[in-house]
Amino acid sequence: MKTIPKKYNLAVITCTALLAGTGIFAQEKEKQATELRISIDEAVSYAKENNNIAAFARKEAQAAEADRKTVLSNALPNLEFSAGYDRYSNLTLYTSGLSDHTTNPRLPTSNAAAAGINATFNLYSGGKQHSAENEAKIKKGLADLNAQDQAGSIGFQTANVYLDLLQLNERKNFIADQLKRAETRLKNINALFQNQKVTRSDVLRAEVMLSNVKLSMEQVQNDLLIKNKALNVLMNIEENASVIPTDSAGMPKPDLSQYSGQNNLSQGSYSLQRADLLIQGQQARLKTIKSNNYPTLALRTGYNLSYPNYLFFPPVDQFYSIGFVGARLQYDIASLYKNKPNSQAAKLRIEEFQIQQQAVKQNVSQEISSLYIKYDEALHRIDVNKTSIDQAKVNYKIVSTKYFNQLALLTDLLDADNLFEETRYNLTQAEVEAFRIYYRLQYLTGKL
């Protein structure tokens, strides 16, 4: 796990406990709890930079770049140096089968040595090197795109979990208010019961309501802990860190008018870019296959030092050196019929990827349009819920007054309380949903 940098407003709080013993006081330092106050954009940026999955994808992109450089190096001349020494035994000559033989020393000497350097430079190979370079370049592009996609996906997940924290924090505040109302209501109902104004049933139902609210508070606190740990994993920070959002669900909503009626927005989609690169890669692959139908021409040269001299007859016990320069032309006749199935398969895959590209473009464009519509719907829900909150609050006050004046049932009061709680939560849900749509659009169009 990485440590949290200072630029993200790190605040470390050390809790101490004062222990008392027979007139002696000692201080013991408890486990440190780290608080990280951070905005949603800072959380997204930090996660994209430090998440392990995103880091893995970046490493793969670096490896793809190294592979591309390896392919480029194939265009350089091939240089080879070789050297060797041999010591020969005596030469045994057989006559009349293997029964009669004579032994003589090897002529002109029992020693042999050679050293030389050779070079080969490709002059023409039907465009095979150029196609290989294009393939490597496209693979590098795919790796880079995958790294961006992974970082964007991590950023989107981080934004979602951060928004969950916002929603849960608001929920916690609402439940805390509801808990106070439930406690006050139970206290007042107990007073009415003592004065024989209400029945025991009302007291019991009020107690059940209070217990349910307490359980809801426990649940939301556990959910907050779970989401906090999930965010720690995405951001790759300390396990015991406590993330405190500095943003709120009620902050100003982004303007998404740019996503209305523009089909070209889908061009930035990671999926669409990947489909385009796959087509380019298959086209480069097809050129590589076709290059096998052409001859290859290479320039060759070398210089060697050898011993003994076998260039003359009889051989001479002497060192000699010689160099050469020439060309080598090769043509694989079998490629005329062996490459046909490969070429056909490559062409079919190009058509397959082109169909896939069109399908991806249609799906992305449709999702962008749908999200834009849902964003408008979320904004409308926000306005409606703001009005509903005021109405539900007034309704609760009216029903509460009626109940304590013996003009309404407890059921009506509890329903009014739940309605008030529900409208407040619905507002937060609509506000958070608007931001979820915004970050989904950002990721979908390749901007996250």
C-alpha cells in the first residue's frame, strides 16, 4: 500500500489514553487512525495514478514499447563473429574391410583454426519489415489504449464509491435527525400514557419505531465502513485510512449540453478506438502475409582468417585471410499456394472487425443519448424532491400537532415521519444519480 501524499490534505490524528494506577499516571499511544479529506476529482485522479490494476496496464504498455523497438532493430544489418580451434587425431585408413589399416598424421597439420566476421543486410523483402513495424506500432497503441481504459475504469469506479459515501453520509445525517424525533416522540407518548391519554399500544409502536431507526443507523454505519475500505483499495492507500469527502451531493451539477445530439462524441470511446486499432492491426497483418509472396534480396559480406590453407591442393600449412561481398536472392515458391488460406482468413477478420466497429459505435451513441436523457430526468427529480421535502416537513408538523391533540392516529404520525425521511433521501439519491451519469459519460467518451 502507498502512503498518502501531503497534497491530498492528509491529517493524522493520534489517540492517547490516560491510564491511572496507585498514584502513577502513564500515557499509552493507541493505533493511529489516518483521515484523508479529499474531493471527488482528487480521489479519481489519485486512484488513476496509484491503483495497482492501472499500474499493471501501464507496465504492459512499456513492455509493448520495448517489443516495438525490437521489431525496429530487425531492420539493422545482422553481424556475426565466429572463432574456433580444432585438434585432429591421426588419420586411420582401412583396406580389405576393417581388418587391415594404417595410421598417418593429418595433412598438412593436425591443427585447424578459423575466425571471421559476416554481415547480412536486407535490401528487399516484399514490405515484410514495414508491415511488422506497423503491427508492432498498433500493438503498442492497443497497450496504451488499454492502460488509459483501465485508468478510466478505475476512475469511474472510484467516483461511484465516493458518491456512495456521499449518499451514505447524507443518509446517516437524516437517520440521526429521525432518531432525535423518535426519541422525543417516545418521551412525549410516554407522558401521554402516564396521563392516560393514549393506550399502551401507542407506546409499544413508538418503541418499535425507535428500535428500527437505531438498526438503520447501525446498518448505514457498517455500509460506510465497507465503502470506505473499498475506496482505500481503489486508491491504494492505508487500510485503516478514513476518507472524509469534502464535496457534497448538493454541489452544483455539471452542464452536459455538449452531449446532446452530437454523434461524434462516440469517437473518443475506448471501445470504439480499440475496434479501430484492431482493424488497422489486421490490415497490417494482411500486408505481412502478402509479403511472403515476394522474393527477398539481401546483401552479404564477410572477412575470415583460417588455418591451414585448404584453398590450394595439396593443402598448405599456413594462415590465410579472405573476404567477400555478394547478394542473395530467395523466393519461396510454396508461398503461392500456402498463403492463400492465410490471406483469406485475414480479409474475413477485417470484415468481422469492421462489423464489430459499427456495432460498438451504435451502442456507444445510443448509451450517450440515453444517459443524457436520464441526466435531464435526474435534474427534474431534484427540483420535484426539493418541493416535496418542504411539503412533507409541513405535513409532519401538522400530523404531529393533531396527534398530540388527540386528532390523529399514531399510524398517521409515523407515516408522516417516514414520508419526510423518504423525500429527503430521494433528493440525495437524485443528486448523486446526476453525478453518476456525468462520470459515466466522461468514461464512455474517453474523457476520464
